[in-house]
Amino acid sequence: MKRNDPKFGQLGYSDSEILNHMVKRGASRRQVMGWMMAAGATATAAGTVFGTASEAWANTPKRGGKLIFAGDQHGPNDTLDPALFTSAVDYFRGRMFYGSLTRLTDSLGYEPELAEEVLSNDNATVWTFKLRKGVEWHDGKSFTADDVIYSMNRHMGADSVSNASSLVSMIDAWEKVNDHEVRAVLSSPNADLPIALGTFHFKILQDGTTDFSTAVGTGPYRVKEFKPGVRAVGVPFENYWGEGGYLDELEHYGIGDSVSRLNAFLAGDVDAMANLPPKAIDQVTGTAGRDVWSLKAGAYINIAPRLDMGGNNSSNAHVWKAMQLLQDRERLVRGVLKGQGSLGNDQPINAAYFDYCADLPQRELDPEKAKWHWDQTDIGSTAVPVVAAEVAPGAVEQCLFMQREAQKVGINFDVKKVTTDGYWGAVWLVEPIAVASWNMRPTANIMMTLAFAPSAAWNETRWENEQFEQLLVEVRGVTDPDQRRQMYCDLQTMIHEENGQALPAHRNYVDAVADHVGGLTHVPLNNFGGAEAPVSIYRKDA
Amino acid sequence: MWSLILKRIGIGLITVVAVSLIIFIGTKILPGDAAQIRLGQNATPENVAAFRERLGLDQPLYIQYLSWLWDFVRGDLGHSLASDVPITNLIADRYLNTVYVSVLTAAIGVPVSLALGIMAAMFPGSLYDRVLTFVSVSLVAAPEFFTATLLVLIFVFSLGIGNAVVVGSAEGKGLFQLIAHFALPIATLSFVIASQLIRMSRAAVLNVMSSPYIEMAILKGVPRRRIILRHALLNAIGPIVNVVALNLAYLVTGVIVVEVYFGYPGLATLIVQGVQTRDFILIQGLGMIFCLTYVILMLIADIAAFASNPRLRHPK
């Protein structure tokens, strides 16, 4: 069942979970349709959904054949060191060769992988991982607790070069209990830890690994060839402990140019492509045997003004309020993203997250009100610079649309377009007003901790709110659902009202895949089903 | 002759050193540094500092330059800043990939275009000459991505033959399989070099044809074909060889558009990726390799010109 597939937008998080279980346990068409229509769906919609759901479960994977998946940017910085992963190509390759303690599900829960059982104490400050026995490394050695301790310690400490160390910064120490059990001791509660450990960078390495020219992992494929910026080829690992790794060969590389990537996909040279340009969506759906592989996600684009610049605070607030009111959100989602996205509401959490607060009213385009705010400042018709780069579809357009709406009421923005090369180092977090593009994170808490907490390194607007940070830490230990929901609503409201950034649109991950590929995943954290697809994909025609 | 060649080699070496200095300074002027680029959006001051120290980016510039040049002389291009892999490893494969395509292109494109150009010189002003001139001038004007797109549209999408991307391994393929595998990039590149080669060989031969000794031969009644092949061509070899060498150097170093278009993992794509990741060491190494390729090819062209033309060996 494609749980994050926008085609089935009428199903909520819990609905799709229930449906999935019903079909998995062999519910009949009548039962499913009855349940869905009781939940308010039309008969046709219910029929379609049942069809897709049962088709997904009826297809048992076939072994054999070869598939080629083409990502976008790759290069000499491609790596097999999980701590240094930076790109979607890295994440996908990591999933081919390595395993992790937990694996994320399509609804952003987790299921055990190398950890057979995950337990915590009552306030989520000590986590115990009982490790799977009988797991073998690609070189024949046995998987033990030492491997986990070694892998996890690479993300710890101030001198860690890990790109994900902030996700585990609340862990004080990893302790080995015995050969098949490890324990993480936390300095503050974190109920979402097993979800964080299911993300890209926490792949488990063999104890003592320092050479990353090849990968010795526990994953379903082992390395046949790996050349940075050229390609990675995996062949099945005969002694893989789990289900998966169905192909005789899985090849993965990047094609940087989006037109070439599309050509290669349409011509059949590759079986799937990442980041389908919105303009090409109709072309792909109109081609027989090719389909869009889209994930409804919480990724977003935004324009962030720095609140610590530009004079007094009350004047600043009028500026950013005007910017938020000048966003033509509808047009951005329909026109630029071709419907593959959803309206942003100036806060990062949307319906793709478990903790989304639906009560927040949608902010809309209102040039008159923006004008009123602008008149409270002394800027007048002086052009305000906004720096933009093509970091994601819509990133530049959001500024241009704002500029156009602003002009109509006598507000001037000077949109400076710069190249994406070096953007994150030289422009982002430096310029007074700049754009950014964010991937979705596994939980609302992780997203807010990374980019909205006053102490966060990536707090783009330099927003300071003590109450926000306290609440953000407190909610991690809350287990009562109602209380948790209320607290997350408060957090989202605070960002919506006070943070200052304009966040006009969330974008889906839009890839394309050939019809003969089965076993697609839909984890909404990245391209190719959250880079989780390598384990389960197979050729239907094998 | 030997002193001339030694002098050329000396000039070549000076060029290489000068270029090395320009490359080094140029890569240092670029904004941002490798640690920052490597960590991307995920950079925090702490892990950037840790990375910088690991990569030796905290040392003075002249020390970085001298140690780099010395390593280069010894054949060690250093480790990629971005991935910690030896640069020679990164380049070796891709050099081979690029050489495959350029050698195949040269083997097919050069003889064909020279023959076409010389034939045009045999019959200047004829219909054949005018059509060829028109076609080759049009091809010069068409950018590579246009030619490539056109070829992909015609062959891949209309006729269903050839590959829209050329990423797959070339290992274990015979000559004809290789040509089929690389057909579209080779065709695109051949069009690019052909137009220039045709124009230049035609002009070079015609230029010699207007000199007094050819007039003499015509007056003595030597057949036109014999005049061109026996008398004029040898004197025209100098400029033609130079153009061929320049085009070969272009095939190794300048095929960025074609490689990127076909997603082909050659040297040009590597330098694009190097620039994107701010991999200074990689860019420097590639710059030097490109420079050496040019210098060596031009040296060979000069020597060939000396060998074919005694007058160049004994300048007045």
C-alpha cells in the first residue's frame, strides 16, 4: 500500500495504517470498502485504494534480473562512510550495503532490524537494544555488540565529523551489556531515539573499520564495484539474514543533468530516476510503462530574514509579517510544483508528520495587510535585497512571486540570484535575507530541534524564545497523547506567529520509476522512498 | 633539429610551471573551502574546524604550494579533499574512459575530415566544395548540446538504437561493441572537430596551391591530383598537424558539455564535480594533467612539422 502516495490523499496517517493491516491479514474487498465508506470515502475511491493495497501485497517478490537507479548529483565526494553521507546517492548506496539498528516504516514508525528488540525505561532516558543473533558480515564474521558500540561512538564527541551527531547529542554513552545487547544512556529523555537511529547516517560498521574504499556491511547486497562519481554496483549477499536483495545486480549512479536523466529514463537506459523536474511530470505519466513515484513529504522551501539584523525589533517584525503575507502559496504549489506539494503555513510541520497540528489557520496572500505592515517601517520604496539560489524547485520562484505581489502595493524587493555552488557556505546563514531548502526529518521534534531551537546552529532567523526551547525539551518525555498533541500544537503556533520566516510550500519527493519495478518503499524522508528501496525492490518480469 | 626540440621542451616546462602557479592561486581565490563544502548544509563551526585541521587547510599558502608541486613531480597528486581517495585513483579510470572516446573519435573523425577537406581543395568552387563549406560552417555554429540532443532524438527516441546515457562499463568489449556503445558521443564530437578540420585542411592546401612552385608545376603539365598529393600536401602538413593536435587536446580536456550530457564518467565530468565540491586538490591535479596533455600534444605536432618540412629546421 502506497501510504505516502498523494493519490491516496484522503487517507490519514492512522487510517492507512489500519487499512494496511486489514489487507495484510486478508480482509476482503467488501470489508475494506465498508470500513472506508464508513470513514467517509466514496465507493470509487475505496475501490481504487483496495485494488492498489491488495495488489501490493499479492505480488510476491521475484528473484533475479538487474535494475539501474539513477540519482542526481554524485561526484568524487561519494563515500561509503555512513557518518559522512551527504547526498541521496550516498543514502541509497548505504542502504544497499549496510544495515542499521532500526528500519523506518512508510508511516515513520520503526521496526527492528539489527536490533531485535528495543526497550526503554519509563522516562526514555535509558534505551536497551537486544541485537539479532546469527547476522553475518559480508566477510563472514559474526555481528556483535562491539560493532554497534564502534559505529555509534563515531557520532559522539565534539571532534566527531559525523553529519548527524546532533541527532544523538543527548546520548551520554553507549555501553556494552553483553555480546548481544547494548545500552544508550541519555542526559535528557528522548522517546524518538529509535526513529533517529533508523536514519541514513547510523548504519552499522564492523568494529575498527577505517578503510572506506569498499563496504563490509550486513546489508542485502555486497560491493561488486564502487567508484566515487562513477557508479556503485551491488550483487546479492548469499548469507543476508533477512528478506530482501532480490536482484542479481543493482546498479546506482548519478546523472547530474536533469534533461539527460529524463532522457535516460524514458529511453529505458535506467529503471528509475530521482528528482523528476515538475515540468516533466505530464511527459512521464503519458508514457506507457513509466510512472511517477511521489512521496507526500514535509520537505520545504523558505525565505528566512535574520532578526538580529536591520535595526529595531518592532520594525523587523513588520517586515517579516509583510513578507509572509506576500507569499502566493497557491500559485507556487500549482504552477511551479505542478501540484506535487502542499501549502506552507510558515512553520515546518505539515500533515506528513505524526505530530502535525491541523488547528492552525492557513495564512493567505494579503497584499493590503502587507502594505499596512510595511507602512509602519521607514523603508518605504527602498529595495530590500533577497538572495536566492536554485536549491530546490520553487526556491527562486517564491522570491519572484513575492517581488511581483509586493510591487503592486509599492514595496520593492531586489531578488539577487546566485549559483548553488558554495551557497550553503557563503550565503546561507550569512546574508540578511536568503532562501533555503530543507529535507523532511523523521519527527517534528528533530526538525524543530535542528532548525528552530534558539540554540540550534541552523536557527535561520536567529529567533529567540526561551519558552519554545523549554517546551521542545519537555515534550520529548511526554507519553500522554492528548498532552503531547497540545504541546506540539503550541510549538507549531509559536513558530507560525513569531519565528519570522516565510515558508510558502512543502514539496513532495518526486521520482519516476518503470512499471516493471516492484517492492517500492514510501518513507517520506528522501528520494527513492526514503532511500529504503534497495532492500525490497525486485523485477516483476524477472 | 635536436636543439630546436630541446628548446621546445624547455618552453613547454616553463609553461607547465607558470600554469601550475596560476592553477594553485586560482583555486585558492575561490570562495568557501573544502571542509565547508564537504559538510554542506550540515556544517557547524565545530565539525568544520575538525575537518579543516584534518585536511591541512590551516597551513600557510606557500607551503601548501611547494609541497603540492613537489608531490606532483613525483607523480603523487595527493588525496581528494572531498573523499580522501588518492587523486591518481580517481583520474586513472576516467582518463582511460576519456581516452577511449577521444581515440575512437580521432580514429574515425580525423581521416574522414582530412580526406573531405583535401578533396574540397582539389575542386575549389565546385558544387561539392560549396555544399561541404555550407555544412561545415553550419556545424561549427551548432553548439554541442544541440547536436547531441538532435542525435538522441533521432537515434534513441525515433529509431530506438544507441544509448541516451553512456555510463556503463567499457570493459570486456570488442572494438565494434565499443563503437556502438559510444556511438552518439563519438558522432557528436566528430561533428565538432570535423568542421574545423575540413576548413583548415582545405585552406592550408589551397594556400600552398597559390605559391609559385605549384604554378610552375601546373605550367609543366603535372596532373592536378598529383600536384596536391605529391607537391602541395607535404608543405601543408605543418598547419594541419597543429590543428589535429589542438583538436586531440580538445577531445581530452574540453568535452565538458558532451560528457555531462551523456552522463559519461570522464575527465571533464570529474572536473565539473570537483568544482561543485570545491575539491581544490582534485581541480589542481586535473588542471596540471590537462596542461601536460596540451604541452605534450603541441610538442609532438611541432616535431612532426619539423620532420616534414626541412625549411623549419633551418630558419634564416
